Amino acid sequence: MTRSNLGRLSVIACALLLAGAAGCDSSVGSNTGSAGSGGATAGSGGSASGGTTGTGGTTGTGGTAGTGTAGTGGAGGASAGRGGGNAGRGGASAGRGGSTAGSGGTTGAAGSGSAGSIGAGGAAMPSAGCGTTPAMTAETTYMIDVAGTQRSYIVTLPASYNATQPHQLVFAWHGRTGTASQIARGSYYGLKSRMTNAIFVAGQGLGTATDAADTGWPNTNGQDIAFVRAALAWMNANYCVDQARVFSVGFSYGGIMSHTIACEMSDTFRAVAPMAGARFGRSNNCLTHPIAAWMTHGSMDTSASGGVDFSAGEMARDRIVTLNHCTTTTAATDPSPCVAYQGCDAGYPVHWCPHDGAHTIPSFAAAAVASFFLQF
């Protein structure tokens, strides 16, 4: 093919490119995340200036390099502020090279796209408390003022706590009339021995105006979410927390509290594990940010008086399925009888584990919840 024909083809190719364009007893029960979202689209290619012609025909200069736009962080990326799951996909594809040079010119070099930030399962996000020596390393009950109300919570550190190593943080919530002490004594729903590097926090719910022992998480006027935010800020400042791996678990009223967190703090918590919980319709402040969730409920649960029967659990499940843009298709996952919803936002799986019991925690819950959390 002659150089003249090549020139014509180059002009045609360029033209084509331009033409395209709720309340119950406080019973205590006995790894691979998906990718973060992709980077941005490729940068547009630079165009080459044709070679000039003259005596002997001088060579045309190459096309300028196309530049690829940096990929944004995968959901949960460390530098982006959300961690857990597998690494986010890299940056955008390299920018296209300059168009074919004019007669005698060389082809422009391709631009390169920057790598995307770490996504789910990426590097830890150390809190401000990393590198500081905590005042207490034994299991300790702390008090904190939240809008004039004294709230309490128990903090339990792992045996291998290292002030320079960011640790997972698990908030565990008791059921109605329960106490934080019951949760701590119950090894935080059996997770403490399975998540040996995690820091655990058991919050204490408030009683009602007529019964101080009727404790729970009604979140009246946002009081309980304010408590979570204050306790989390204190933990971040005083302990070495991996802010990309903050989790919530609870049964019954504690399950309701975990659903409330999934509604109002999905941009802060990586995953929740409500057991026999419900959304309870108590908040209109739900965020649109997705959140990973492992949920279980007994098909024989008829706790309608507390608003946490099986149908209430299904409704709460469906909100998160929709939030994470999952399809209605499910696939079996461990342990049986759990299923995983398909097509969810990358890094935000939803597992649903119905069982044949009533208002109880199934025997498989502790191992399954720990495995779910540890994948991030």
C-alpha cells in the first residue's frame, strides 16, 4: 500500500472517531469481598500533527500523548475512607495515543491512566488513636456525655492489642431489658474467640420513662445514633482502630439497632449482622450509601408485639437488598440454609439466613457472622 493510501485511511479513521460519541429478650447466642467500583473512563487521545513536506519530505512529529483520568477509589477504599473486600479496580485505561502521523510522521505515544485507590479489602485506615498508649487495656466500662445524657459502654481489647496496628472494631447491642455486661460475658455473641484481632464494644441502652430496666434502642429523637457517633469518635481517638472495618451485630432489639445503623451510618460502618431484627420504620434518615449485611431470622418468629416477627425481618432485608442494588436472584452459600443475593454493588454482599426456629439465635450464627465480617 502506498504512503498516499495510508494517509487517506488515516484521515477516514479520524473522521469516524470524531463521529462516535424491634423489642424482645436479650438472648446471647452461642472470606472474600468483591471488588470496589472501577476507575473513570479513558482520557481522550492526542492528535498527531502531520509531517511537513519539503524538499526531501521532512518527518512529521508524533501525536501528543493521551492522558488517562485517574481511577476513583473502589467503594470502601482506604484512601477513600471505606475499606473491606477485595481491592478496587485500577485507574482508567490509558489514554489513546496520538493519531497516525502525517506523511513520514511517527505515531504519538499513548498516555497512561493512574491507578485507582484501594477498594473493599484494601489497606487499613488507621485512626488518630494509633501510636498512643491507651489509659486502660483491661476490659473497662466507660461513660460518655451525649447531649447531656450519660451513656455507658464496655470496651474489650484483643489479647494481642497493638497500639500501632489498626484493629477491627465490633459494636454489639443487647436485646430489650438486656445489659452491656450480658453481651460482654457472652463473648459478644460468640465473636470474640473468632475475631481475635478485633476490639469489641458493648453499648448500654436506656430505660423508658416509666421503667428504667426496660432498656433498648428506640433511638428517640436520634439519641442512640448520637450515642454511636460519640462512642465511635472516642474509640477512634483513644485506640488504634481500623476505620475501614467497623461492624455492628445484635439480636432482637439489638438487631433493630443494627438495622438503624445500616440506615443512618452506612457510610461509616462496613457491615452489619442483625439477628431477628427489623427496621421498625423508626428513621427517615437513611443514607443511599450501600452497606454489607448478614441477616438471620426464624420463620416461626411470631414476635409481632415487638415488631420483629419474620415478616418484619424480611422487610428490613428487602430495604438493604434494594439499597445495594442486588437482584432478587439468590444462590446458596455457607452455612446452609443461607443464600447470597446476586448482582449486589461490588464489595457489598447481602446474605440472608432464615431458619426454622422462633425468636432465637441459630447455632450457626457466631461462626457465620465472624466469617462474613472477616472477609473485609
